[in-house]
Amino acid sequence: MTVQPTGGHEITPALLLTAMREAAQAAAAVIRDGERRRRAIVWREKSATDFVSEIDETAEARIIALLLAAFPDAAILAEESASTLAAERRAKGVTFVIDPLDGTTNFLHGVLEYAVSIAALVDNELAAGVVLHVPRDEWYTATRGGGAWCDGRRLAVSTIDAPDRALIATGFPYKGGHDIERYLEQMRRLMTHTAGLRRPGAASLDLAGVACGRFEGFWENVLAPWDIAAGILLVQEAGGLVTDLAGAPCPVAHTGILAASPAMHGWLLDRLSVSR
């Protein structure tokens, strides 16, 4: 997967990943500075129970500046900026999809589950992704056809095929509570037939957990493209399946998502099929 050369250099997934790692590291430096002064951070509501801080905004600006310096023709789809794209992504060329601080609420409260997540699409197809678990300095990376990796270790999804031994991650509804009843029914269907449910609070890390076999599956009913873009590629390159909650291929868009090992995906899809 390549695009036309820019400045004499062919744009490959590996080249994209190198720039994305540099950008993620710069964002992590902003976040770590925020860790040292957490109580003084200015933050506000984007909507009820959904927050943004000066750290999110500064980290995002650093990421965008570095990526556009390397790829000036790229399109940007980022959580905190006003960038918009038709159908949430551009059909041709490179698009970066950015969550500068996934797990903002965790970060603001000192819960150590938050990350920088960056993905690159080339001609509308995921080409590269990076998720940096900032408190652990743990790097999850993937390129299309090149596998998924964590700090030099190749990742593979779980081989557990018994639901009663499966650990499943999820995310609770938090915007307006309109989906609570469906979610509670989904929980009821799963919690009595699995080893347990977990809600860490950062979808990019939940998806990384599926990729490395920590979780047998992850679902959430409503997520944004920047929440899932890098994680989708991680799971796919680790041998997992990623669909929406109807079983269709999961788009990089506002959508529901089910990511799981092949051994568990079908069972989870059946259990999660709850009408609104």
C-alpha cells in the first residue's frame, strides 16, 4: 500500500508509522507534564459527562503540527479540533485519525488507563496505527500486512473458545443515557456466561487488549472514529475480527463495534444482538 511520492519519497505504511510514533511521543510529553500538575489543569464539559482539558488540546496541536510537517497534503480527523471530512474520511490520499488523549476522565482523576491513539488511512483503507499507553510507556503498533506489535513482541488474539473462560471488555454509555436499557440487557446476557466484564475506560487500550489476548472480546454501542481507528488495525493484524454490531465490517466512523478473537466473535455477536 503506497501513495504518490511526496518530496521524492514514496509514502508507505512504515514511513507513516515512523512519523506517527514521533507525534505520539510528543503528545505523551505534554500528557506527562500534565500528570505532574494534574490538580491545576483547566478542564471543561464538551457535553454532559464528556470532558476536554488543556492537555488534550495541546497534545492534539503537537500531533497535527508534526504530521503535517511530514505529510503536508494529508487530511486530519481529530477529536478536539474543528476538522471535518466528508463521510468522516477522505477517499484519496492520506488521512490521519487522532485521539490525543483517549481516557481523558481517567487522566483527570489519576486512573492509569489513558493513551495517545493515531491511525493513518491511505485511499480510505487503514494503513498504520499506534496506541501509546502513556503511564506504562507501552507501544502498540500495526501496519497493514505487517502484523501487530507491542514493544517488539508480535501480538496474537486469544485462543480461548469457551465463553465461561472469556474476559470481555466494554464501555458504558455516558452521553445522555439514551442507550442504557439496551446496554443493561447486553450485560445481563454476557455477565452470567463469561469469566467477567471489564470497563477500563479507554477504547484504544481495550482494543489493544484484544489484540494481545488480554481480552477475548470488546464491544461498545457508540464510539467515534478517533476512538477506534488504530485499535481496529491492531486487532485485525493480530488475527482478530472487527465488525459493527450487525456483523458488517466496522467502518472508521461513528459506530458500534465488536472486536474479538475468531473463536469468540460469533458467540458474542449473537449475545449482543439486542434491539434498541
